[in-house]
Amino acid sequence: MTPEFVIGFGRQAIELCLMMSLPMLVVGLSVGIIVSVIQAATQIQEMTLTFIPKIVSMFIALLIALPWLMEKMVTFTKTVFINIPNYIR
């Protein structure tokens, strides 16, 4: 196992983590911006108004993206397990 292989394998794992977290982060960011604009327009500065919609929307995004997330995770894990003999050479 060469250092280049380890770095490449780590890069793939980090890219997969970032790609899998992207749907929830985008939804949380967009809902946060919308709620902030509404709070600024109405001058209601209640902290629970920012957290509850974000949590609910991120949970819904997770439920919607779950099949895609599982497919990505299973594909990556299957590839790692299939290539274990090549990795130990």
C-alpha cells in the first residue's frame, strides 16, 4: 500500500461524505435564509423560529434523499470489499 493509494482512498471517502451531506446542508441553508428574511421583515426575533423549521426540513430532506444516500454508501462499501485483495498487495 503506497502513500499515494492511502491519500487517494482518503480523498474518495471525504468526497463521498461531503456529497452525502450536501442535500441536507443545502436545504438547511435555504430554509435558514428564508426564515431570517421573514424574521427581518416582521421584526420577530424568536430563536425557536429558526431551529424548528430547519430541523423539520432537514429531516424531510434526509427521508427524501435516503435511497440515493444508501445507494452511494453501498456502492462505495461494495467496491472497497471487492478490492481488498488488490489493496493488500
